[in-house]
Amino acid sequence: MFSNIGIPGVILIVVFALILFGPAKLPELGRAMGKTLKEFKSATHELTSEAPVTMATVVPVEIAKTPVHSGVETPAQDVTEG
């Protein structure tokens, strides 16, 4: 996504950030962005590491396709007997 920005684009973004937020606020924003990125990466890693465990608990397809018999032949029979 950002692989084709280049050096002039990065310089333009930094200058824009300096003008918009000021030099005093920029380090604080950088730390906040770093913490957010770190939390996002750890959450992504946690989700991908849980995926094999979750997939192991899924009901096999053969069992899921077996029909369930309720003992009721027709809906009318269910209404009259129920």
C-alpha cells in the first residue's frame, strides 16, 4: 500500500505533520502510533495462533450432514399432536 510513496512523499508527509501538529506534539503522536501498531500486530498474531485450535474443534463434515429425525412426519401431525 505505502511501498510506492518514495522519499519526496515521505518528506511531504513529515512536513505536513509538523505544520499540522507542531514539533512538540509530534513525538507523542509517534509513540501513540507505535503503541497502536504493536497492539494491532499482537492481536493479529493471537488470532492467527488460535485458528488451528479452533479448526480442530469443528464438527467433521460427515457428522454435520447426517439427517436429524424428530419423529414428526408432517407439520400437520406436529400441530395436532403437540
